Amino acid sequence: MPSSYHPATLAIHADDKLNDSTDVAPALHLSTTFRYTNDLTRLNPVPDEDVFESADLSKQPPHVYSRLTAPNTTRFEQILSKLLKSDVVTYSSGLSAFHAELTFLNPKVVAIGHGERGGYHGCHGVLNLFQRVSKCKVVDLFADDATWDAAGLGSGDVVHMETPLNPTGIAYNISEFADRAHKHGAYLSVDATFGPPPLQDPFAHGADIVMHSGTKYFGGHSDMLCGVLAINPERERERKAQGQEIWWRGLSIDRLFLGSVMGSLEGWLGVRSLRTLELRVQRQSENATELVSWLDARMKEPGVVADTETAADEGEVVRKTVGKVMHASLQKDGGDWLKQQMPNGFGPVFSVMMQTREMARRLPSKLHLFHHATSLGGVESLIEWRKMSDKEVDDRLVRISVGVERVEDLKMDLLDAFKSMVAEL
């Protein structure tokens, strides 16, 4: 399959060479074990790790046991590898992918965000478990070089960033952290869950390994768990040329013994979902940016942009309920790097800081088109009073994951909810 094809085309056809039946829609294979051949000329013992000799999934040996490989997950990985332009390894969840990364790289020091810039609390939980057995040190991602040096961050260590950030949707400069990490001899790990293709390509800005919680946008329908690690293809070529083991092989062998493989049903659901990835993500990004722009305009003082009576009335309601809107599209520090890093749109998630804790707690119950639930990335819009699942965040914060609904309907739903709360003041 030529890599020159557009990602929208690759999402439909990248797995064509894996077709072994006349089915147009790939079949679901639930078997965990597969029969050996009866052809004695081809019945040769193969060590488990030799299954992972080639990252070209169309050239893998026949399936033996689903902890090694399975038809649906192999097909899912084949499509992902084309969309992410790299070799990929899938896992049972995003957190199992992060755990696999730490286990494989085995850093002595990890730089990661803390506090308001700490990102997903689940990754901190995994890092705490890793520290329990490895005793690795942790240093603040946003600390200066002197602090990194004092912590001993150096060759083989990990600088882990998340962009856009959970839960705010704010973006950070990948190239800046890549330069800092590489200057110390460390690897840059990027959690790009909030910026799936086609929105950003972290490898183009220096990332060594990219993590996704595929549960979100790769799944896209709130019905599957999945984690993904993608490896910088240029670094893999360099390792191969130098006779070193490629990371894809090492991670794949580790997964065999960690046991954190995707289920076959999840692999089948993932293939179904990737077919429409670009359509969904582009629409969700556009919807989120439109909602953010609308809220930001209404929050400005009367007369600034409220050029109609309706806009002025909406602005009064929004200002009484909303304190702040956070999203990459509103960043003042972005400049050229943000446009280069996210050329096709900003993330479909943003956060709102309500005026009070009580407003944040009550807002979800006033809405009809936004489900009050954790997680994100599905075709349906979700809202979460974030304190329900993250004890570290400000209790006035609500996170909004925008779906593919008509954006004007979403606006009106939010506005009606704001009006309802104002009426109860």
C-alpha cells in the first residue's frame, strides 16, 4: 500500500493485504489458539520471540496463540502503523502502554509534569508503581536544566510530556522539550491522546516514542479499551543500521510476558473505528474550537464583541456562570510553533472554570446533549465535573469532550444550562 495515499484512504485500505476471505467487512475472530499446519514440510518449531522478527505485519508467521498475535489485533496494528507513520504496539489500555514503555526503557530518572500541569493522574499512578520496584527518581518536567542535572537526568532516561494536556486542552511545544531531552541524552515520550491524527504528528517535532490511550479517539465510540505505543521511524532505521535491536521487537516481546494484549473483540472494534478516524476527529476539533470561540467572545466585556442584542444577553449569562475557558486555540503563547505543531486543528477537548464549585457540580445535570461521564473521544459529547475522578484538580473545573453533533445544538444546550443556573441564583 503506497504511503503516498491520504490518511483517509489508508484508514480504509491499509489492511487490504491481510484479507484472507471474500468478506468486505473483516470477520471477528474470538479464538485464543490456532491450529498448527498438517503439512509436515512446514511444521517447524519457532521460538515465541521469532514471531516479532519483522514489523511488517503482513509477513508474520501464522497465528499460534492470541497473547502473541491474533487476526483482529494484527489488522488494527497494520492500519495504525500507516496512520501514525511508524511501527506500533497495542495494549489492553493506555496505562498498560505507559507501563510497558517504562518497563522497556527502564529509566533511572523520569521528568513529568506536576500540579496544574501534571496531566493525566493515571500516568502518575503507573509511575508510582514503577518507582516501587525500580527506585527511579522523578523530576518536574517544567523545571530548569540545573534541576534536571541535579536529579541526574541523563542518557536513557525519559522526559514524558502530554500535549494537549488533560484536562485543560492546553498545548505545549514538543520541539522545545525534544531539544532539552536530547541535550541530556534522554528520550522524549509524548502522550498525544488529546491530539490524534490528523491533528498533530509528534515525530515531526522530535518525539522518540508516542503514547495514545486508544480508548479515546482511535476507539471513538466509548466501547473499547486500548493503548498504543508508536516508535519514531527514523530512530528505528538508525538502530537497525547499527545492528541494534529495534524497539518494536523489544516492546513486542515484553508484551508477550507482561500479558497486556488487546482482546480480539477490541481489535475488531478498533478496525471499525479507524475507518472513520479522520472524519470524526476533524468534526470534533471544529466543533470544539467553535464552542470555545463562542464562549470566549461572550465572556468579553459588553460592547467588545457583542454587536447584537442577542450576543449581549448571552454574554451576560455566560459571564455570571463561567470564569475561564481553557483550550489550545486561545493560547497567547502559541505563536508559530503551535500552528506548525497542530496545523489541522486543535484538540476536541477543552475545560471551563466555573464561577463556583457548586456551579461546576450542577452544570452537567442541566444539560441534555452532554452525558455526565468520565473519559472522552467518543462521537457523543461528554462533560465531567472533573473532581469526580481527579482529586488534584480545582473543584470549579469541568472538562468537555466534544462530539460530532451539530455545533449550534451544543451551543444552545450550554446556553440553556447557564440560563437555568442564573435563574436559580
